[in-house]
Amino acid sequence: MAEIRYSREADLSVEEFIEVLKLSTLGERRPIDDPDRIRTMLKNASLIITARIKGKLVGVARSITDWTYCTYLSDLAVDQAMQKKGIGKELIRQTKLAAPTALLILLSAPAAVKYYPHIGMTQHPSAHILDDIKDLE
């Protein structure tokens, strides 16, 4: 297999990001039909780590971080054809190395719930989300 190159990319294109989201199945839970929203997601990310083979994007980790206390890894996407090769784990490692004192936090996609403990992450039982302001009582 060709060398996988990991790097920070502040200017990842909307088209490449959408394509890897689709190829990873994460696109099922992301607004891939709304390029303006995707563009804003990329623009406002604090940290984007990519994995490329011969220039082709095969994985991405998109995070929001304060660089010292917490890093929220919002999107971890690896092309399904490239999964089980350590790319996701390395994207997580690169993300953690970028802000080593920060706690790395993510919400798992349903299909990946068992993956994260397998690579050494601890499952936390008390995450909470608010999707619609109308739900706030």
C-alpha cells in the first residue's frame, strides 16, 4: 500500500470533505446536501487533520478545540475502502498530539460505538445533546 500522509489542512475543500463523508457513511448524519453549511463547518473548525494517499483524501478528523482543556472531535471519517488499516486511529492520535493537554471528546456514530473502546478510548455514560431550542424547558 502507498504511504499515507497525515497533515493539518486549514483549507480543505468542501467537495473533498463531502466526498469522504459519503465514502465513510458519516454523510448519512451530516448536511452533505448543503455545501454552504459544510463550508461553514470547515471554516469554523479549529483543527482539521487529513489522511491522503497519493494526494487523494481518504480520511479526515475535524475538531473544535481551545488547545488546552478540551478538543471536540466532531467528524472522524475514513473511506470505507480504507478502513481497518489504522487510519482512523492515527487521525485521532494526530488530533490528540495537536493539543496534548486537552481532553479529546467525541460522540460516536452508531456503527462505531464498539470501535472507540477497541482502540483505547473510554466510553462516557453521561453525554447530553440539545438539537432543537424548543426542547429546552
